[in-house]
Amino acid sequence: MKKNIYLIIALLVMLGCQAEKDLDSIDTENWLKRKIDISQKDSLEYGKSYLSVYSQIYSFSQHEKYNLTGMISLRNTSDVDTIYLLKTEYFDTQGALLRTYFDSPIYLAPMETTEIIIDQKDVAGGTGSNFMFEWKIPPTCPEPLFEGVMISMQGTQGLSFTTQAKRIR
């Protein structure tokens, strides 16, 4: 009997460690393999975009919240040009910086997309979280597209909606 109790405790500890790992939405390997030096590319145009996302929404009242999974999509809309993302930052409802995904330039090949996932259990952003993206593109290249898809499925109920970034600079 003691052996079974120790086995159950060990299993719960392992599952707890896995749950913590699942909350990590930063795929550093993805960003490292995309890193690029753009110091020799002097004709690039600079831009900055803002994207609203929601890790939680209100349900029934201001006292009940519903957790969401967020898929943040970073898209190169050009079919010929590579674009460069300089920095991506995630802020909470109060405007406090939660995390920086990368702060060295990375590239997106023509028509390429990469994502950031905000796990449903990760509610640090709250009801008014947001992203800030800094980027550079070649002249005459279309601007990158940043979108958020928020989704949740619990039991037989599903909920989803999207947001699109707005260029602010």
C-alpha cells in the first residue's frame, strides 16, 4: 500500500512539472534559428504595429472570467520579399511588460507565417493584453500582417474570435 502511495505522489509531481512546462509559450529555438544580421540593409522601411489580444474575457458579470488560448500569427504578406521583425513584446492589461519574445532581428521568408501561442492557463495578460511588433521591410513591400485568434472549448461549448493589428508608426 505504501508503495502505491509513493507511486501516486511521484506521478502527481511529474504531472505538475509538465503543467508548468506547458505554460511556456516562448519557442526560443524557433526565434534563434530565424535570427539574422540586417545591419548592411540600409534601405529598409521601419514600422511598428499594435495588436490587442485577450487571455481572458468576462462571462456573465465583471466578477467571472473565461480563459482563452491565443494564437498570435505573424505573417509576411509578400510573395517576393523577405521581411524582418525586430522585436515582439507582450503586455498585460495595465500596460506592464510581461515578456519579450525576441529583441534581435528575425526574418520571415515570402508568404511565411510563424506563431506565438498564449496557453489557456496563462492568464497573466488578463482581459486587455496586447502585443507590440517592430519590423522592417524593403521599399514597395506590403506590410506584415499580425493577427490574434482567441479560442476556448469547454465541454460542448466553443468560443472564438479574431483581432488584427494596427500600424502605429
